[in-house]
Amino acid sequence: MTTKRTLLGTGLIALVATATFAAPPVRKFDAPGAPKFTRLDDEPGRNPPVDAVGNYVIGPEYTPAPENRAVEGVPKGKTLQFTIKSTETRLLNPGIARKKFGTPDPDNPKTLIVETHEIDYVRQITVYVPAGYERGTVAPFMVVHDGPKARPNQTIANILDNLIAQKRIPPIVCIQVANGGGDAQGHERGREYDTMSGLYAEYIESEVLPRVEKNCRVKLTDDPDGRAVMGSSSGGSAALIMAWYRPDLYRRVLTTSGTFVNQQWPFDPKTPGGAWDFHETLVPNTPKKPLRIFISVGDRDLLNPNVMRDGMHDWVEANHRMAKVLAAKGYPYQYLFCQNSGHGIRNAKAQFLPHAIEWVWHGYEPKSAK
């Protein structure tokens, strides 16, 4: 009997199994069943065109984007931070946590039996306000999951400073929201990010955004086309979940190593496969929604990091299936398959994140200009 810990995004998932899990295999972009890709790996540092839709292969070598660094002469936005106590909120109060990972439910192979207890927690909010923002003007914005729990990450601010100065994106406010703690089934992060409903979008709308406006003295747009949401791992599934269930609030989605797998807990018979249902039933069987979606995965991404063995825990397969159903429905999407990269695809993201942010905002016009 062994216990193994694997880092997922910024959360930690404890895996308890009868045998040690093998490292994920290397998946090939041209393997049977994979979507058709256009290769871009002949030129290190190259990303797809910003107006392109479809599937692309990048890597195995990566060149960090110059936009990641501060550039002399580029106007600098300001970064502000504040905290939200769970006891001060109506939604997601109290939080939940578990002491040990769950066990497969013998009556339902698609879920776990998990013992949880209530917790109070403190969530840090980190807000980037672009240079030149005039108080009282309405700003488009982007919500980023798994925001820092301590000091701000300067890379995001540098990217936004540079993209805004180059007029590649509008001057946006960026709201990085720390998770409520833990990861996956039975923890607060799992409840927030893997629940297939509009709950977390409502939490952001009613508990976070009003505090951002008050504490940071900004006015945020109510135009869903001027609102983006971004995340990695379960934060990626949360990004799509927010936009899918509340397209009246969000229409631009950016994901890396999106957890489009069966990780929802507690079990919900309306979506028995959790986020796996996006590509299994929801996207194929639902009229096209006004969403613009960026997805990406590593060729060494996760495979079965769970005791359930339900056939719905392959991150590469899940993202491949997402690309296929998005294409079939005619969604504007871009999919990057990143060679020589694991979960979170950090080496690849250092190259493509500025491009991905620009792609997600491509075509945006302020509401007053439409």
C-alpha cells in the first residue's frame, strides 16, 4: 500500500491507492483518435496566428516570451491586494475540507465516498489595474483562478503591461482569486472549481467583484463580451464552467491542462461524469453558446491520478475530445498540444501565455462602440 502526492496547479491532491501510479506516458499528437493538428514545432518560440482557429502542436523546445519581462518605458499598472474571510460571505460559507482521500463508492463507480468537515478560510484577491485607468470609467476585466496567496506574481502584470502598451489587448483589470484551500473531492478548491453549476460564477459576481470595485476604486463592465476567465488544471475547468453556465456573465475562456475529467463531488445525476460531460454530452447536445475558448494540454499530462479508474481521468484524451466537439459545433477555439510538457505545461506556457491572452481578447470592442 502506498501514498503518493502529485502537484496539480497550485493545489495538492493526496492519492491513496493499492499500487504506485506510473508516470504518465508520452502521448503523440498523431496517435489514433487524436484530432488533426498543424505542426509549429519547426521554429522554437512560434505560436499560431492570433486570428487562427483550430489545433496546433508546439514544442518540444520553448522560448519564453519577451512580454514576460518588464520593459523600460512601458507604463506600469498597479497591483493591489485584499482578503475576504469566508465568515463575511453568504455563498461558500462555511468551507469544506477532508482529512483523507475518498474511497470508490461501490454503488456508483463514477463517484467517491468522502468524509468532510467544515472550515473557515481566508481568500486573497490580487488586482491589477492598468496604467492610465481613470476612476469611474468602465473597464473590461479577466478573472484568474488559483491567484497568489502571498505576494503578487509580477509576470502577469508584466504581460498585461506589454500587451496593453502594444495595443494587442484592451486596458483590462485582472482579478486573481486565490482558492479556498486543498484540492479535488472533499476540499474547498474542489467544490469551487469542479462543481458543474453556476455556483462559483455567482460567488465571484456577488462576493468578489463588488469588493474589487470598492477596495480598488474601479468600475467593472457588465458586458459579458468584456469579461474573460482563465485557469489551469481544475482552475481551467472552473473557467469553462463559469462561462458555460453563465454566458450572460462571461464569454472568453483561457485554460491550460483543463481538468475536463470526472472530478465533481458530491455526485450530481444531472452531470454524472462531472466536467467529462462537457465533451461527452453537454457541448454536442446544446445549441452553440457565444463563447470564445482557448485550451491547451501537455503530451505528458495526467492520466488516472485517482483511485476511481472510471475511464474518465485522462487529461490528454479529455482535451482532445474537447477540441473535436468544439470544432463540430463551430466554436471559435484554439487548441495547443504542447510537446515535452507535463501537467500545468509551465515551460510551454512561458512561451504562449501572452499569445493566449491576446487570442482570447481578439475581436473585442467596448460595448459603447458596438
